[in-house]
Amino acid sequence: MSELAQALEEESIQFETYIKGNREERESLDIAIERTGRAVEKLPFRYSEIGEQRYAKTWSIKSCYEVYCQKRDAMLAMGENAPDYIKRLYEVYEMQDYLEEYAATLMNETIEDGDGLYHKKVPMLICMPIVVVVSGIILVTGMMELAALMNQTIISPVVALVKAAQRIAANDFFSEDVQVQNEDELGELVHAFNKMKYATGEYIMALEEKRKTLDLLHEEELEKLETEKRLEMIKLELLKSQINPHFLFNTLNVISGMARLEEAQTTEKMILALSSLFRYNLKTPEQFVLLAKELNVAADYMYLQQMRFGERIRYELDCKARQELVMVPAFTFQPLVENAIIHGIAPKEEGGSIRIVVRQKENRLRIAIGDDGIGMTEEELQQLKNRLKTADAGHGGIGLGNVYRRITAMYPDGDFEICSKRCGNSHRDRHSVQRGNGGYDMKRVLIADDEPIERMIVSRTVEKYFSEELTVVSAANGREAVEQFFAGDCQIALLDIEMPGMNGLEAAEQIRKRDKNCSIIFLTAFDEFNYARRAIAVRAMEYLLKPVEDQELVAVLEEAVRIAEEQETDREAGEKKSAEQISAERDCHEDTADTERSRIRLQAVAGNIQAFIEHNYMDDISLQTVAEAMNYSDAYFCKIFKQCFDKNFIVYLSEYRVARAKELLGDVLINVKDVSQKVGYRDSNYFAKVFKRIAGVTPTEYRMQVLKEAGER
């Protein structure tokens, strides 16, 4: 009973500690809960043994504990922000007090029952010592006589057998026989033991000789199997080394050929540089190569990085050595150059330069690879040097540590030095705000990425699908993104995460502080959970992974445009009419005839547009397609379309297609994929997203609703 009371008290304390915010005590709470459960299970629950009162109390405790467990577990699984959090918490506290009170009551009744039983047995307990003493004397006397007899007839022979068995355990099968005077069954046992000892010894000797022979055979077999296994592994690795590079180089060659056919010279040059890097890494078994070869590899690598980061990275080579005669360790330059870019230049907003200087003096070669990146503090530099000296490659950098160990091992009189100092991370102000045509209610989208090609690709996608809805504003880092977002009066931010200086997540936090209603979209190559969690914290609209399909990006941007337009409509509805608007309305009333003619013209244009969409909505049409068919410029058509329908073209077309899709979904013989094809969507997944955004349910859910309503009718 005391164990149950203690367990309940301990659980109450741990529960209160955990609820008060100390979440690290969850393990202690779980241990206390488990202990309480065991204590409840151990309670005696047989009516014949514990009586009516204790049985009732025990039943109450067990029943109450089950209810308490349900409420306690529900409370632990509930968040602090739940509506009835406090109410449920106090219910658990009340249940704990109730259980502790019943446990104390049960313990008191148990003690009272035990006390009454003790008083009943007091007379018998008084006589018990006398009986015990007399019985003990008789028992001791009998046992002494029996012990003497057993020692002579049993113990002595058994002790002799034990000693002989110990000698056998020590592999002594040919010691002297055990001698006893007994002629009973024990004597026969000793005689049989002696015979078995000699027989066992001879048998074990034969087994030992056989075992040695089998061990020799087994060792030979294991060596044979190990040799065969190694041979198979070598064959497999050889096959891998042949297949992977072969496939890789052939594929790159095909891509290069396609680029040449399409006259994409820059793409072809990038593929050739990448092929050269792969070929060098996969097909160079030598430890030493020509200096010229290493410099060419470094140049190819720098070319690819320059294509990726544009003018942010610059490269300079100053070599005054006989490149075609000097030999250097393979895979030396590229790891060091890559290290300089990642740790020195990439974090710097304006980028920087990498310079390789090679000098030869007699039989010594001096190579210096430098950058003007952010550098290191004295403490960081010393830590890096210490890690390199202690071969801590996991923290010193795999590439840098590998080069350091190879240089020091290959050249006993060589040297490997690292020099650095911390530099300020300055920045240049760059503005790249682009304005749209005519400003017909154009929304602005910020595209922030430190790779110029990536910015160009995303910008072209936006211009292709939203030429009359969105104007592009560009930024090359997080700091520029914040500046350009507000300088360009943007409503949508499309951000990369890993950027120099201020990263995309930090930029999003700054933007969200000043604009609570903007749409933030992340487009990144990183799928780490911490990034996604921070994106949720800034209320990001979407988290897209590179490379992203056009349709997926367009769907997200359509939703962002729709949100921006709704917010603008709400703002306009809440504003009072200006004096100019009142004057314009007065002039409009004065010229009723002109207004009527304008209304009739718009109705005619709207009818033509509706007719065109009605006959072509199932095809791949765009604003440009309809404008061309009606002999309007894209800009003018965008303006007049908004006047006719009070919404942009993409929203109108999507709503029209969804309306037609609803009609088709009523026919169960047409599957959802065919419905998407019939209303102009080639991708059924994209169709489902658009349908749910407009209708609030997926196509399948809408069909089920229609069928359910039809069944009820």
C-alpha cells in the first residue's frame, strides 16, 4: 500500500514539474507513470483474502486509475494553446488528489486488518518459543546421528567422487581410481565411475586427434572462400568502375552534341569543362601529374563556377614554371580552389578573386593559392592548423586535410602554410528594378538568387506566363532582396536560401516584419528540416525544391497573384472616393451617351472573348493567343479584359475551365484524368491543384458530393 502512495505522490510531483514548462523532465515523468502502473497492478484483489472494505477500496482505485490514465495521456498530448487546456489540467489534478486519498485510506484499512489479526494470534505466539526450543533439541540430536551415518556411507564416497571429477575436468582421465568400502549401490556407482573415466579419456583423445584434422581442413576451406569472395568483390568494383564513367561520359557527349546542334555554344563549353573534370577525377590513377594538367583542371572548375556565379567570382593565373615538365601531386589545385570559394568568397556579397601564383627556383616549386574573401580570425586560423596537424579531417576539411597529408607525406622537406586574416564583409549597392509595360495594374515579384543563370531562368518563366500580370525585380543576395522588395513596392518574394551575407530566411524575416500580407515563396536546392521549419515560421506560402517544373512554379505564382489582387480589392473597397473620383463621376453623368456607347462596345468585346474561350478553352491557350486572335496588342488586351470581367485572364480562364470540369465530373464514366484533358489541362496533378484552389475540394471529392446529392434526391 505504501508503494502505491509513494508512486502516486512521485507521479504528481513529476507531472506538475513537466506542466510548468520543464519539458526535459518527460523521461522522469514516464518512469513515475510506469511505477504507478506497476503499483496498481500489484494491489491484492481477491475478495476472500482482503475482505469487503478493502476489496471495495481496491476496486475504486483500479477503476479511477483507468479514467485518470486516459485524461492524463490526453492532457500530455494536448498543446498549451488548446481551448480547454486549463480545464483538463485541473481535472487531472483532481484525479491525482482523489487517487492519493483512496490509497491512504486503503493503507490505513490494511494496517487495521493486520493489527486485529495480530491480537488474535498473540496466545499462540507466546507458546511458540517453547515448542520451537523442544523441537529444536530433538531435531538437533536426530540430525547429529544422521550426519554421522551419512558421513560414513554417503559423504565420504561422494567427496572422493567430486575430487576425481575435478581431476577429470582438468583433463586428467588417467589418475588413480576412487577407493571406497561400500558394497551397496554407491559402491557400484564408484566402480562404474572408474571404468567410465578410462573409457572417456580414450574417447576424448581420439576426438581431439579428429578435431585437429577437421580444423586444418576447415581453415583451408575458409581461406578458399575468402579468396573467392575477394575475387568477386574485385570483379564487381571493376565492373562499376567501367560502367559508371562509360555511361557518364557518353551521356555528357550526347548532351554536348545536342548543344552543338542547337548552336548553344556556352552550354557546350560548360559540358566540355564538366566532362574534363569528371574524366580527370575518375580516370587518373597516377599520384603525380604534369603541372599543366592540374592548372587546366583548376581552370575548368573556375570556368564552371564563373558561369554559376557570374561576375561575383574572378580568376587569375600567374605561372612562371615549366608546366609541361614539372610534376605535382594529383588532385591538389582543385580542392584548394574549391575551399577558397566555399569558405572565402561565397559568404561575401560582392564576391571576390582567386589568384594562383606558381614559381620555380632550381628544384623547388612554390605554389600560392589566394583569395580576397572574408578570411579567418587568428583564433579560427590556429584551430584549423591544429586540426590539420592532428589529422582531424572531419573538422579540418576533407579536401584541405587530404592535400595537407599528401604534401607532407610525399615531400619530407616540403612545407604547407595557411595564412589568413578576417576582412570586413563590405557590399556594393546594385539596383535592378525592372518596370513593366504601361503599368496596367502590374504586380511586382522579387526574384532573389546569388546565381545569375538561375535568376534569368526564373525571370523568363515569369515573363512567359505572367507577362501582363507581373513585373520582375531582381536581387543577388539577402540584403539586396530586402532593399529591392520595398524600393520596388513588391507584393511577392521568390527567395533562394543559401546566399552571401544575409541568407534568404533572414531576408524573409526582415520582409515579414515590415509587410504582414506579402506572399513569400522559397525556391532552393536544400530540403533540410530546419530550413523548412523556419520557412513555416515566416508564414511562407510555399517551399519549392530546385529544379522546379514550370507548371508547379506557375501554380504557386497564380495563387500569389490572386492573393495580391484580393488584398488590393479590399484596400480599394475600404478607401473613400477622392475628389478626383467624384469629379470624374459627375463628368460621366453629364455625358451619358458616351458612357452608353462605351458600355455597348465593352459588352461586344466581352461577348467575343467569351465566345473564343468557349470554343478553345480545351486547348493550350494564353492571353497572347486570345489577343492575337482578336487583333489586340497584349498590353491593351490585358487592360480591356480587366475592364470587361474585373479579373485577369488567368483567373477567368481557370474559373471557366473548372466550371466545365464540374459538369463533366457529374458523369461517372469519365475518369478525372480524362476530365483534365477535356478542359485544357495536360497535367492531371496541376488540374487537381487548380480545381481545389477554386472549388475548395479536389475533383474526386467534388464527384463524391455530386453522387451523394443525386442519391439523396
